[in-house]
Amino acid sequence: MFADNWKISVRQVRRLLILDIFGMSSLMLPGILSSLTGADGVFCLLLGMAGGMLLVWLMGKNLRNMEGETSRPEGCGQAGEQASQHIGRDYYQYMKDTVGELAGDIFMVFYYLYFLSLCGFVLYQATALVLTWLLPEGSYFWVSLLLLALAAYGTVRGIEGRARVYEIIFWFLGVPLLAMLLLALREVRPDYWTPVMYSGGWEFFSGGIGYLVFLLPLTAVLFLKPFCQNPGKLASCARWVLLGVTALNLLIYLILLGVFGQNTMGVLKRPVVTLMSMINIPGGFFTRQDVIMVSVWFFALFALMHTGVFQSTLILKELFHESGNRISMGISLVLAFASGIGFFRNRFLAELYGIYQKWVALPGMAVILLALLLVHRMKNRQGRKMEKGCDPKITPSGRGIRKKKALTLFFAVGAMGNFAGCASTELEHRSFPLAVGIDLQGEPEEDTAEEGFGENASQGQGGQKPGLVVSFDFPDLAQVSEKGNTVDTAMGLSLEGADMYHVEKAYENNTNRILDYNHMKAVVIGEPVFSDKERLRALLSAWEQREASARNTSLLVGKGSAAGILSLTEETEGSMGTYLEEMLESQKDFKQNKIATVGNLMNQWHNQDELLLIPVLEENGNRPVVGGYAAVSDFNYRGTLSVEDAMLAYLSQNLLEKFTCEISGNVVEISGIQVSLSIRREGELPLAEVKISGKGKLKTGQMNSYSEQRRLEKKLGEQLTADLAEAAGRLQEELGIDMTNSFISLGGQDRELYGIYQGQPDAYNGKVQQVFQVEVSMLNWE
């Protein structure tokens, strides 16, 4: 039975609604808005919030009308008294008494179809989330069935128990989420937030409508009146929920846009969950916290799915005047399960559901609320009394009425099939590579890597593309389990295949284990693979399809052969993956521990708007060392920079914590580096002016007087300015790159120039003039 004891507080309603709306909107909306409007998605959220405020206003007016109709009509007897009490508490009765029984039933059918389809779609999304991040080898059939069983149990137990449970876990979900979002601010690049107000009017409108669609579960407030302690505050509660969820979505959208960029965020399935895998927690206590953070969206989606079950059951119960709720709930659960299976099997249904939400559900909700409000006002003005209040047939029953409504409701029920799934693989049947090296089959020709990306750069003999040779570096788990600690020797294995899929299948077929990349530290790509644009794109596409794979895995280029780099384990004391991770983290000159990641290259692939420098490893004394940096611009491999040129490029981009240089035989360490960039038009060409300031400290030598300090500061500034200008001009001429990476900031600096060079980073990089100004203040450490 539904609990009807008025024990749900407004606070509990507010938290339920926040979970209902936040889960689905934060999971799906960022990708939708990014594809439509890019940085202008922020304004779409505000536009959608304005529409949501209008919707809440209509709901509030109708709730007030329901509250005001609790008086008993005269001369109606006991039936009239029951009707008057019901009018003040029940949205269904309010609709029937306002627009008539037939229209009221039609409106209820409309609401039922909305909440039922919402339940099925959210069931599909929640099950997909579980199968992607928690049970990758589970069965869709059994996972969705279990979720519906839990929702059914919660519905039978009553809404109070559900509200109390989510009130308890609300802060257990909210506090970690806010903490992770604050940590993610360190990864944000504000340049991705520009340009703004660059989208067309239709894109703005579509984005605003898109957000408004995710706010439709707020209409559940209309049905919660009988279960709320203070129903007069429900409209105010909905307004606060709308403001709070919008603020949270704005924060998440800005963070996601600043981390991924417009194009990358548009192709990610669940960008906010992907973000969780990229956040580095101080101290390194958790390396895959994204799996833990998935629980936030799992519980939020389950709350929304449970709302769909509860509301559809409640509506069907009212329509059929059922004394209990078991039959109504059973019918709703079966239909929700069938629709979830349909979404899983057929992508077209998901697209059709989006059309239904935007062009049927949203306008239908608004029309119903507006019609109820207008008709109610007309009746009040004309002084009419509701004739239905004295009708003794308040609760009609009978098989004829039930059959008629059943024909209206159940217009199509598809047959359901079972989905078989694999059992979860035990830990001892998994292999955890700590590093992966990717090469081409056969010996690469000389100078292959210097030719840059090419669509046919890796064509083999006879025009056939050579396959891949993938080398794995992982510890011996058997020895780990026996000794209880990490082993000192690593195991290596190389396999060949046409692509990564065939390589992984070859591994599974030749061993009793499957590959699990959740603990991988580094990916090393051989130069021949890295110079093949088509091959590299295929690798990134395969990686992107593994939604649970960590994007913050370190990315490196192996000079000549990646397998040769991974084989240098004799002097590295254990796993090469662990060694490479420690080597990169020990470089304290950088503001970030990881210089380049797989996610950075994916952003370059989709956005193609910045310069990416990737460390190139080479052998030195049987150890891998960074011997240069591979430059990628506009997703084209331009060549390799020397370490000195790369450090100057990092300095001009404000990516260094410290910079060391030599002047007049003295070594100076510059810290507290601050860089400002301004772009303007100089004649017909863009001009990027970079100003660098910092604090200098002598590491060798000494200053004996203030005048000597001033001379050193002046000479240091002039030398660094000249070095930066010389390197920038040479790299622009030889490799066609802009060392300052100013194109990414163009949209926020000069809208006119952005309009000229939009989508043409190569043209901009070839024409931009770079001007540098360096000021270093020497510190007196004596």
C-alpha cells in the first residue's frame, strides 16, 4: 500500500528532486550542449532555467488552486464531503473537476506515458552505467531486472522510507562530488571557455529547450501533495531545486568544457564520469576513484527510475481506482522493463524518445498546466460550482471502464527476449598491464618519423597495411600473491594483430586471462605508428570506446621502437610502467606531474586547436630517458623538438614551475613564473605578445653589489627574450608551429581574428608574429 500519513517533509522532497534531476542532466546534458553551442552552453542553461521557472510558476498556481478547493459543497451529503476532501489533496481529482472526467483521464494517460517512458529510459541508462563501470561482463537482462526489483520493493514499502533513505545518503554523495569538482579546477584551461556568444539563435533555443526537457521530472511535485507535511511550500521547494541543480550543472559544465574542450566533450558518452578518472587526489590514495564516484550517478539515476515507477504506479492506481497498488505496479514494471530492453536493442528508439521529450512531453506539460489554470479562472469568474462534487459516482468501478482505459493506455507491448551475459571474471583470471608499447610489424624505414602524419605513411609491401606489434609490461601476480608485495622483476609479452582488438583477442585465446587496463601507468607509441595519422586515429578511437579506460594515463613516444623501450628493465628495478610513472613525477620543473596523457592526445584529435608536446624516450645506459619532445599541431606530427626548445615553449605557455638557464657562467633558477598573453592585429597579421616575469636565484656564483644585481637582471631578461624569439622563429619556419600555443586563446582575445582563422590553426600558426618580454627579479639569498 502507498503510505498516506503526511510524514514527508519539504526538505526530503527537495533532496529527492535534486537527485532526480541532477543525475540524468549532469550525465547527458554537457555533451548535448557542447555539440550545439560550445562555450555558449552556459547561456543555454540559464535560458532553460528561465523556462523552468515559468513551468514551476504554472505548477504553483495549480497547486494553490488545489489548496483552495477544500470546502464542502452544500447539500452533498457524505459523498460530497469525501469529494471535497479529495479535491484538496489529489491532482487527478482536481483535473477532473476542472476540465471534466474525460479530459482528466486523457491528461492522466499523458502523465502516465511520460513517467513510464522516463522510467524505461533511465533504467536503460542506469544499467548501461553499471555494465560499463562496475560489471563490464554482466548481463543487461539480470542487472535491469534487479534494479526494477529494488524499485518495486521501495514502492511497496512506501514513499516515506524512500525519502528517508535518500535523505541519509544525500550528503554521502554530495560532499565527495563537490570535493572532486574542486580538485578538478586545477585541470581547467579557461581558454576553452571562449569565444562566447558565437552561436546562432536556433542553437541557443535548442540548447535551452534541451535543458528544460531534463527539468520535466519536477512535475512529480503535482502528485506529491497528498504525501507532504506542508503542501503549501511545494512550489517554493521546486524553485529552490531548480536554482540549486542549475548552479551545479553550470559548475560541472564549465569544468568539463575547460578540461576537454568543445569537440571532445561532444563525443564523450558520459563526460562527467570520465572527468572523475582524470582527477589526481593529493597523496595518491586513490588511483581509480572514478569507479567509486560512479555511485553518485548510480544512486541519482536509481532515484529517478524509482520516481518513474512510483508515479506511474500511482497514476495507474488512480485511473483504475485500485484499492491497492500491486496490479498497477506490476503492469508498470513490465512495461518499463520492455521499454528499457527496446532502448538497449534499438538506437532508433532512443532517438525517437528524444524527439518525444522535446516535441510532445514538454509542450504537453505546459499546455495541460496552462489549460487547467485558464479553465479554473474562467469558472471562478462565472461563479460556477463544480457539478462533479455531488456526484455519488465518485469512484466508478467495473470491468467495462477498466477495459476502455486499458485500450487507451496499452497501445503496444513488444515481446521481450532474454539477454545472456558472461559471468564476472575473477581477479586471478585478469592481467593488469602497467605499460603498453605499440609498434608496427616489420622494420620501419629510415626517416619515417620525420615525414609527419600521412594517410598512407605505414603502407607495407603490396599496398597492404602492416599490423601492430603490442608489447605488454605487467608484474607477475602469482608472485605478488605469494610474497604479499610488489615483485622486483616484471613480465613482458609481445603479440601481433591487425589492430588492438585482434591483439587482445590473441592474448585471451593464448592465455587463461583477459587484459584489464585499469592500472596502466603509461602508453609508449613507436615513432612509425605515431607518424601514421590514420593508424593513430584508429588507436584513439578504440581507446575512446573503452569508456572506463583512464584518460590520464601518461603518453610517451618511443624513438624507433616502443618495444625496445619497454625491454629496458635490467636497470629499472621492476616494472617499466612504474619506472616511467616515477620518472615523470620526479620532474618537479613542471606545474603538472603528467606532461602529456592519452586524454591530451584525444583532445588534440577532436579539437585540433593547440600545440601538444609529448616526451620522446630513448635509451641511455640501459635506461629510458627523455631525449626530446614530439610536436603535434592540428593533429599533425610536425617533428621532434630538442629538450632546450621544448623548455622554452613550456616557459612561454606558463607550464613551468621552475626554469633554469645559464648566463655569464652562472646558473640561475627562475621560480614564481607568471606569463601573460595578448593577441592583436598588426597590419594584416596576428601578433602574439608574451610577457614573462619571475624571481631568480643564483645556483652557482654570487652577486657582490646591487649594481651587479641590476646588470644581471637586465642581461638575463635580454638573453631570455632573444632565446625565446630565436626559437619561436626557427620552429615556426622549420616545423610550422606556434611555440606560444596562442591559437587556443584567440577566441577570447580578438573575435575578429578568430572569425578569420576559425578552423584554420595551420594558417594562423604560419602567420602569427611572436613578441617576447622577460623581466626577472633576482633575490638576495645571502
